[in-house]
Amino acid sequence: MTHSTPQTVMVAAHTKHGTVVYANDFKFDLYPTLGDKPNFRRLAELGEEGITALIVDSTYAKDHRKMPSESVARELLKDVLLGTNSSGKAVILTTFSSHIARLKSIVELGRKMGRKVIFLGRSLSKYVDAAEEVGLAKFSGQVEAVKFSKNIKRRLKKLMDEGTEKYLLVVTGHQGEPKAVLSKMASQDFGFRFSYEDHVVFSCTVIPTPTNRMNRERLEAAIKASGARIFRDIHVSGHAAREDIRDLINFLKPENIIPAHGDTGMTSALCELAEEMGYKANKTVHILRNGNLFKL
Amino acid sequence: MTHSTPQTVMVAAHTKHGTVVYANDFKFDLYPTLGDKPNFRRLAELGEEGITALIVDSTYAKDHRKMPSESVARELLKDVLLGTNSSGKAVILTTFSSHIARLKSIVELGRKMGRKVIFLGRSLSKYVDAAEEVGLAKFSGQVEAVKFSKNIKRRLKKLMDEGTEKYLLVVTGHQGEPKAVLSKMASQDFGFRFSYEDHVVFSCTVIPTPTNRMNRERLEAAIKASGARIFRDIHVSGHAAREDIRDLINFLKPENIIPAHGDTGMTSALCELAEEMGYKANKTVHILRNGNLFKL
Amino acid sequence: MTHSTPQTVMVAAHTKHGTVVYANDFKFDLYPTLGDKPNFRRLAELGEEGITALIVDSTYAKDHRKMPSESVARELLKDVLLGTNSSGKAVILTTFSSHIARLKSIVELGRKMGRKVIFLGRSLSKYVDAAEEVGLAKFSGQVEAVKFSKNIKRRLKKLMDEGTEKYLLVVTGHQGEPKAVLSKMASQDFGFRFSYEDHVVFSCTVIPTPTNRMNRERLEAAIKASGARIFRDIHVSGHAAREDIRDLINFLKPENIIPAHGDTGMTSALCELAEEMGYKANKTVHILRNGNLFKL
Amino acid sequence: MTHSTPQTVMVAAHTKHGTVVYANDFKFDLYPTLGDKPNFRRLAELGEEGITALIVDSTYAKDHRKMPSESVARELLKDVLLGTNSSGKAVILTTFSSHIARLKSIVELGRKMGRKVIFLGRSLSKYVDAAEEVGLAKFSGQVEAVKFSKNIKRRLKKLMDEGTEKYLLVVTGHQGEPKAVLSKMASQDFGFRFSYEDHVVFSCTVIPTPTNRMNRERLEAAIKASGARIFRDIHVSGHAAREDIRDLINFLKPENIIPAHGDTGMTSALCELAEEMGYKANKTVHILRNGNLFKL
């Protein structure tokens, strides 16, 4: 299944009492930038065989559209990295460390920019090493990765001597986490200083919790105080929107639907979608809470 | 200059007291889908020569990013038209009639879908005829255009007999205007009926006035009541965001900046951007109102 | 029970299978301005006897407070009518025609202002006549009521000759309904013209639908264009907030709770409140839809 | 002048070039609960004499109403303290330490509740001691005040032994400041534990910064986890709204207006109000920034 992390699957548990499909963390992307398209044929087959219950991601069930393809995110990144003038400036980008497809696009674009790509931060190394180990993507030889604070500090110092404009720096800390690389760069803990109109690209959204909002506001204020430029929201989500979910329900035609992976506003929106499609609340679509046991 | 309508220019008025640049309605798009890239060399030259005042678009000055390229909009459209399953269903799309670049992408995608493209509505014909006349784009031979209500009614009737799944219908009425084609289709004034899970694609945003919000809400309610699917916001704006504007100011280095084309929240945001870049409020950046006369 | 309309009751249906309490349209107001306080002793007795199910108003279940007393609304009105300078100006007020307690406060305040109170509009007469007939409040002798358009027009004409500053006009049309009295005054259909800095008081909130928002925006624009002053939101709701509902649940200790009178966001909020108090979703608190049949 | 702190004045600087009035931090309250009404006669006199410039508070210039009187806040407090059932429960209230009028109402209501009032926290003592010293209000004899952490801890311990239901605790920390008394009570740093359904009353609003929002969210989550009840927003602001400002301008008829005490959205709203009243942007109403020097 396509999602923001590779190797995502949708699980069908075949029991003697019927088949239950567990479908959190997916979107339907026919133009993925890494890995295969979703296997629609198998979904249709499962629908033919009969599904007793579908447990399904409701994160963006309110959003009346199809979640855009990861190839749209690549186009957004191309536009911001190659379609703006960064000559003579540092370009620093931050994104989800687990988003291997995104990182792959970034490395390719870094090459087109004629810049050397460096990954700074522990979690980046952890994920790309794992991806490389299982043969999903190849970063070694193309990317220099630095894991630990002491080494990052040393590497940034050297890089400032060589000229930051030769590099595309990919760093941890997209939610403004105070101990991640980007926050430490902004607070000059690493000896690094942003120069006037350096580019800082957020290839993510702010996950809307008060802590993240406060951390991001502080981080962005520090970046702006240094005179650097900010490019926000260069991102597409990996979660299904309303019309992806409708497609899934049409493929599987489950007897029962259980909205999951969302607060009550999100699960209610999915409930309404199911009702549009002929399901009945509390009869064939069931809003549960964590810990509820539901007997079919 | 790149914008959502073709042939957009940025005007430099050379007077004996200095040069004034009038820069509403633009964005910096290095990957346009129709027409040339912006002429950055000329902007830099103008900056060298000296600019007394820049009157500049503030619509998206609050938005900390570069406005994405029209090629991102094309990618979004491709994803929604080719990346969803519409076999056996009508596909109806609505967008700005003046957006020739968008219409060109839509016609190309219609061909890839194997569907015949029909334009329904007067303003669509008016704009595409004009574009064709001046040699900007070629629609004739590729698109059938129907202008008037009586003919639209007749054409829709015929098309329902032939099978709506053979067509991509491009129609007027993206803001839910009650007399435009889409509203009349939804209210069955044309004898047309949406079938279950027909696709309706809005390649636009809602321009946020109370009238538009009410019209769109009514239109979407009618569409949903018919069982059709809605895909919203398949769109990228033609107006500069904060980082495009910063680039323009860097090119021109004007002595004075006058934020325009926005309410007080928007012009204030542009004022703050100018202050970040060293301008002084009420000294070198001036917030005016319509009708104010400003002497330099 | 206290609410924005008089004579509100909470219904307990005693059946052989148990007692069901139907509690929409109430708040707990210990300082009502008309009628009695809620009968808490009876609620406690019912709780002792045992309640099988409580169907309960969730409109403001999200709102972490007690809904303020109607005596707060009276204090707000006093402040806006007696605590601002309206000498020489017309004062026009609009509120819910069914809100007899509010109308009573308005009439008393009108007297303190030394102004004659006139009710303009059919629905006002309908409600106050009914209230007077059943002995709830006495308006006749204190208020002149004019029902029909022709008479309203004539009365407004006369009143403009006598001097609008002698009157407190209470009119229909608080949601901006185009055919109600206030909209017709604003559009000069009645021959009436607002003078500069006349006072227009909205003793209500905008019920948040797109139609109301558009109607109110148009109405307020017309009023402002005439130079009159607007005082919004001089109002307190008649619906229970989260802490009123908690008190009700504590009194009744029902076995089952069924949130009602709200969209999914509201019923979900009430569900969460019940869970805070030890109820279990889908076991003892049940979110239903209109038309659902629920067997206990 | 009436405001949320006592002894507020509006300053008129009489110079040989004209009179400048500085009017931040005020509202027009004809029903104050402490101190005198505004001196409208003197304002009218100043207007007669002629005012060159008015520097004026724009905090709530967007808000189309008169700011309600402090007597409305007292009515709200009465409703929440006397109009809810808190028998057997602790009642903890937090508000601005400088708001002497509010604290006076709280002490009076505490007496009506038959509870002993204790002030916990340093800043409360600092302000009430000062108020008492200058003869503004008398708290000593009626309120026990505890300043320092060690003593607060000891007092809370004793109070838990005696029965928290005998007390009304007024504490610091309304914005969720982590080191203030309320946060430390919630995190059990003082050895205090909330009991099920204790009342916590916020007689304030959240000042909307990301830090406050995060602090308040954390504080409220801790309070709710303990099972206590929260009553929010029992408050009325001390700053003028649009219609108070209009009255001030009508009294003073200044030649020039300079909106102050607000971000660009707020000063722009005041600018629009002035334009409604015949002033001209950049001619007689001037939006400045901190540090701007403005020559009349």
C-alpha cells in the first residue's frame, strides 16, 4: 500500500468467522515516487470474497478530495529548490526521517542544484541505513551522513569554511523539537550561523498540538531574527482523504465499518461518508473508543 | 510576467522624476505550462537603473513560501483525473474561464483519459476564442464549445443518451453562481441528472466572501444529494506569496514600497516583510487607501 | 426548567420498563428574570428512584463552563442601553420574539431610559399576546405593538416626525432575514432612514449557517453605510453548557445517556463528558442519529 | 478613567503647540464596582478647547460593541460561585493579581458562600497590600494572605485537614505559568490534591500567545485528570471596544488620531473606525510603529 513510509501493508485477517481488514496508514497513489502502486486487483478480489469488517484511517475523512500523489510533493520541492534563486546562500531542508521517498527526491534535486547533500542528525541515519539495508533505496555514495552532536558541530564548522552555498543540508527537527539539529543550528549551539537570506525549507506540516505550535513558533522566530528565509508546507500527506476512503469502501464492500486513527471529529466524518454510501450508524458503521471490545 | 491569465505584464512608468513599477497580478513561476518564464534579467536591469517606487501585490504576503508553479496544478489535475477510477462515470470540471494555461492542461489530460472534451458556458468560449485568435493556444478541433443555455440543454440531453462516461465536461460556475452552468446542472434546470458517483472537480478555491460561501455550500449540497463525488481545491494561485515578493524587492531595490491589492491585514503583512528587509514604515514603505494621493 | 422560552419542562416518561428523561432545551439558572428556578429537589428524587435513560441537549457540551444566568443578559442590556450616550438618537433593538424574559427586561430598561417602547413586527405580537393571555407577563399598557407592514410604515413615518429619540424600537429580524422589519428599515422600504449614530442593538448571536452569515453581513453593511452604530452579541444562550449538563447527570445518575440536539462534534463532546464521569461509550453512552431505534 | 486596574488616568499633555491626549488602558464603564465613573464632563471640555492628537488603545477596535461593565463580571462570578452546587467541594479561583475591583467582588461573594477567603501567591499580596495602603480597598481582616511557597505548602496541608469545603482559595497562575500556585497545586508540588468535582474557576481569558496556550492546555489537562471541574472565561476585559472608542473620539474631536496598543490588525481596525467618522488615512489618522517619530 502507498503511504509516507515504505513497505506499508493493509492487513486482511482471515478467520473462520469472516475476514477483517485493518487499513490505517495508507493513501491511494497511482504515481508513487518509490515502490509500487497499490494492488487494486487484490482489493477487488477481497471484496468479492466478502469482508466482515473494515477498520479504516479517518485522519482526513473531512477533506473532500483525493490525497494528492507523492509526485505532487516532488514537484513542489523541485519548484522551491530549483525555481528560486539560492546562489551564494545555504539551503537547509527538514522533513520526516522515515519518509524515504521524500528523501530520495531531495537527494536527486540536490544533485540537479549542483550541491553536495549532507544528512545531519541521528534519526535520519537510522532510517536511511535501514532502507538501504533492505534494498529500498541507495543513499551511500550520494549522501554524507553525520549522526552525533560532536561530529555535526565539527562538520558544520568545516562547511562554513568551505562555503555553505555548496551544500544542501537535510536536518532533523521539522516540528521545532528543541534538541533536534535545526533548533540547535538556530540557537547557534553548533557554532553555525545563518547568513542573510539563507533558505530554510520545511517539507512537512505542523502536527497541531500546543507543544509543536510553540516549538515551531520559537524556531521560526529565531530563524527569522537571523535574516534567513522560510519556505513552509512543501508537503503532501501520506493519509487517505475522503475520496480515497470511498474508493477503498467500494473495492471491499465490507459488511461493517469501524472508523479509526482519529479524534471524534475525524471518526464522525468517516461515519457520515459511510452513511452517504448506505451504511447505518450503530448498525453497520460503529464509532468505538480505544479499549472498546466490539462483537460482530 | 507569469500569472493565472496569459500576457500579464509588469509596468514600469519612466518619468522625469523617476521610475514607478506597478506589480499587481504576478507570481514568479520558472516552470510555467504556457508562455515564457519571467524576465529576471530585465528586472535586475531596472534595479540597476534605480526605482523610485514599487506598487506591489500583497494578496499572499502573509504566506511564508513561494507560490507553487502552475506545473504543480497540472500534476494535481493529472492525479485527480488519471489517478482515480472514473470508468463508467461522468467527469465534470469547473475552473476560471480566463485561466488559459489551466484549460490547456485540462484538454491534454482529457485526451489521455480517452474522453471528448466539451466546454459549456458563455464565458469559457469568450476567453478561449480570444486566446486562439491571438495565437496563444489552440482549442478548436480539440474541444467542442457550447455557449447558450438552449444549446447547452440540447447538448446535455444528447450526451446523456450517448453515455456521459465518454466526456470530460468543463463548465462555468466554480464559485457556485446560481445562473452558471454547474448550478443549473445540479438543480436539473438543464434536464441533466448526476448519476451515483459521477466526479465533480473544483479546480479553484472559494473566494472568501459570504455570498460565495453560501452559493458554494448550496451547490455542493445539491451535488452531494445526487450522490456525485466532489474533489475540491485542485488549484494553485496566480498571486505571489511572501518569498516571490521578497525576490521582486531584491531585484528592483526600490526607494519606496506601496503595498496594494489587499485588505489591511494583507498590506500590513507586506509592510512587515519590507521592514524585515530594512525599509521603514511611513518613511520608505507606505500603506495607502484607495483614493489617497501620495507625493514622493 | 429555565430556558430562553417560558414554561419549559423536562419530561420524565415513567414506563413499566423504567423511566426515560427527555432534557433538550434547558439551562440551570438560579437567578432567572422571569419564572421559577429549576426544581432541583424533584431532579434529585428522580435520581433516587432510578433513571433508565437520559436524552440530553449537547449544544454547548464543548463549552467548559456553566451557561450564565439570564440576569447576566439583563446586566449586559442595562450597560448598553443606560451606560452609553444615546440622547438625540434612535435606539433600535432586535431579539428572539419568543424570549419573553428578555423582552420584559427590555421594556423595564426602556422605561428607565425615559423612552416609549414600540414592538414592530408580527411575530413579536404573536408571542407577547400569548404570554399575556396565560398570565406570564404584562406588556399591554406599557408597549405599543404594530403588526403589519402597512401599519409599521405609517407608524415609522409618524415617529420620525415626533422625534425618534423618544422611542425604543424593538423589531424583528435579528438574523438579517430580508423580509423582517430591521432589514426593511435598513433598505428604506419603510420610508425610515437611520440618522448618523443611531444605535442598533443585536440582543442575539448569529446562528452559524451560511445563509444567516450572508444575511447578517448584508444587513450590517446597510446599517453601517447609513452611519448608525452597531452593538452586537448582547446575549446569553438558553442552552446548558458542559457544567450544567454535569450537574444534571449528577442529579439523575441515569443508567444510559443519549446525547441529542447537536451535530456530531457536539454529541461527541457530551460523550466525552459522560466518559469523564465513568460512563462507557457504546455501553452506557450512545451516539445515535435521527431515525435510529435504540433498544435498551 | 475606568480600567481593570484602579487609579487609571488618561493623560492630556498641554503644550504650546497644542494638546496631545494619551488614552491607552481604559474603557467607559458607568457601573464600576470600585472607584468613580469616567469624568465625561472633563473630556467634553477638552474637546471644546481643541485636541491636536489622540493616541488611543486599539486592542478591541474590531469588536463591534461597548465593552461590558465590570458589574457584568461581578454578575458572572455570582452566577458561577453562588449559582452552582459546590457543597463539600473545594473552590479555587484564579484572576489577575492587579485587578483590585475583581478581587473585592470575589471576597464579597466568598462571604456570601459562607467560606473563608485565602489568597495564595506573592503577587496577590503585593497588589492587595498596595491597594490597602493607599486606601482603595480593605482586605485585611477579611482575607488571609500567604505569600511564600513554604508557607503555602504548610497552609494547604492544614486546610486539607480542616476540610477544603470551608474555603474559597484565590491563587496566582491564570495563564498556566508553570511556577505559579495553581500549576504547582495541579502537579501536586504542594502536597495538595484536587478531589473529585472540586471547582476551578478561571476569571480571565487566555492571552493568545503560543506559550500561554501550551501552559494552559497542560494545566487544564492536569486539573481534569484529577477529576476537578473547570469554569472558564468568567471575565470582562478592561479595554475599550469599538463603541467606547467612538464615544471618546466624539468627546475629544481630535485633529489627528494615532492608533496604539495593538498589532497591525487592531490598529487597522481603529483606522477604519476613524475613517467611518470622517478622518482620512495618512492625513488625519496615522498608523505608526514603535520607534517612529511623527511630526504634526
